[in-house]
Amino acid sequence: MKRRVFSLLVENTSGVLSRIAGLFTRRGYNIDSITAGVTADERYSRITVVVVEDEIMLEQIEKQLAKLEEVIDIKVLKNGASVCRELVMVKVSVTPETRQEIISVADIFRAKIVDVCTDSLIIELTGNLDKVEAFIKLLEGYEILELARTGVTGLSRGTFDVKILD
């Protein structure tokens, strides 16, 4: 099974997201992550879909997406040739004994503490999938009260041969 990130440029009209999700539903494909938002040009939206399937199914998905009338462009966002990020917010139960430990974990990952209460912290982290998963795994030893993830979004890198630090 392979993980593929599709970046779709679509017409910004009502029902487009529903039609894209419906394509996956009708064919029995599972969506790991889906995000959508308007672009710099309000006539278009960018929808990022993450799918884990075998190679044959992934090719089929790409072909089916290309057939949709509202889809203007499809890019496969590949490692190294694109920048993909996800945002996660985690509310963690804290005691006076665990507060500093949890803050230290957040600091290691360059996460932000966005809310502090006597019995909990809310931590915000942005990063690639591996970073987000590693962060959540380290917090498993603590009581996670709530967790919200945005899903993956991304863009292909420019054509310049410039190394950007992730």
C-alpha cells in the first residue's frame, strides 16, 4: 500500500467537494485526509486529498478525478518535490508534576502552548505527517483529553534548485 497526496485545483462552485467525496464513496476508496480552501484567485479552490491504496487503485483514482468537469488541474505531491503540512491541536491533562514534562515535549517539537489552565494545556503543532505522528506518540503516556487534526495540505515546490529547510 502506498500513500499518495493529490492536490486538486478546482472551480470554486457549490457541490464540488461533495462530488469529489462522492467519487471516492461510489468506488469504495477510503480518504485518509481531505482539506479544501479558496486560492489567491477566488474562482478556484485547492483540495488536498490523501489516499492509501495499491498502485493500480491510485492510478485509477487519479484518472477518475481528472474526468470530473470541475477539476482544472491535478498534481501528485511527492516527497522532496513538495511541501506538505498538517496542524494538530491536543488538549492534555496536566498535574503540577507533569506540566513541565509536557511543556518540554512541546518545546522539542517547536509546538506552541496556546491555552493554559490549572488542569490542562492545549498544544498546537504544525509539521509533516511524521512529525505530527511522533509528537502524538510521545504524548500517549499522558492523558489526552481532546485531539483535532486539520488534515494534510501542501504545494509543489518551485522550479528553482533551492533547498528549503523543512
